[in-house]
Amino acid sequence: MRLRRILVPAQMTGRELARRGFALGLLTALPLAFYGASSSNGTNAVTTGGIAMAFSIAGASIFVALTARPVDQRLVLVGYRPYELLLGRLLLLELFGIVIAGVFSVVMVFGTGPPHPWLLAAGVGLVAFTSVPFGLAVGALAPHELEGVLVLIGVVGVQLTLQPTQAIARVLPFWGPQELLQRSVDGVSSVGAAIPSNLAYAAALFIGASYIMHRHAPSNVAAQTAA
């Protein structure tokens, strides 16, 4: 029964992604264009293209989270828990992210030829992994798609302008993958704190999204109104 409660929102997410196929194609083409445009800058193209991939996956997550709000309210009323709805979406969106990350990894490995392609693939995969809870958290918090997209553009845009060694870069969601992508072209084979720090960041984002959804659940809203 619990598995079914997770698969239902996963199926809904799959239908929503299929309905937005053209938009998702544009969102995927955008970071690839970033990579191609920065290829003349040498190794910086890998970091630019990898971090910009968040536009595709986090953007899809924001659209899904905002579109599903009316349905979520009905599902919560019939007994679904907010974290079950988020887990279902997380499952499907991470699968979508794996596909996109695979495409980006192949393109950038053959396009740039980094000394450590496995680090490049790990960095791109970490972007995909973190982008989903980030997009779900923004989607739970933003009132409309425009605000959500602006937050996404702001966060990813700032991350792209920073070096991994800068202090502010370390508090942003994509510092871990940025560090891995940079190391893949610098010839440094160590992972360091990049992966564990970003796993913790992704978990915190998912917990935050669950909390926001719980606060906005119909039963809680009704209780606050009555009080």
C-alpha cells in the first residue's frame, strides 16, 4: 500500500514531463548551448556546461511541483502524506536526471577530453541528484512558475560566476559538483568533501520541501484558519 502511494505521484510526474516535452527539450538545449559557447575557453566549458545542466532538471522539478499543487491538496485530503508525494516525484525526476546526466557526460567527455572523465561524470551526476530536491523545494515555496524560474536563474547564475574556492560558492547548492567538475580538468583525482557535503545539502532541501508541503497541507490550513 505504501509503495502504491509513492508510485501514484511518480506516474503523475511522468505524464506531466511527457506533456511538457518541448519545454524540456529547450531546457536541455540551453545548457548544451552554454557548453558549446564556452568551449573556446578550454577547460572552463566543462564546469559551465555541467552546472548549467541544473536549468534542465531543476526547471522540470519546479514545473512539476507547481502544476501538481491542486492535485496534491486532494490527495492529502484522502490520506496521502506530503513526503509520499515528494518521494514519488523524486523517484521519477531522478530517473529523468540520470538520462540527462548521461547525455551531458558523453558530450563533454568526448568534447573536452578531461584527464579524469570519471570525475566529470560524477560531477554531472551530482548536479542531477541535487537539482531535483532543489527544484522541488523552490516549487513548494514559490507562488508561481515565474518566481520559481527566477530563483533558479539567480542561484545557478551566481554559482556559474564563482570559483569553487570562494566562500560564497560553498554555501550554494551546486558547490560539490562544481568542485568535482573543476578537478576533472585540473588533473586532481581526489573527491574530498564534494560528494558528502552535497548529499547532505540535497537531503536538507528534500526535508525543507516536505516541511513546506506539510505546512500548506489542507488540514493544517484549515486548523490555522479555525484557530
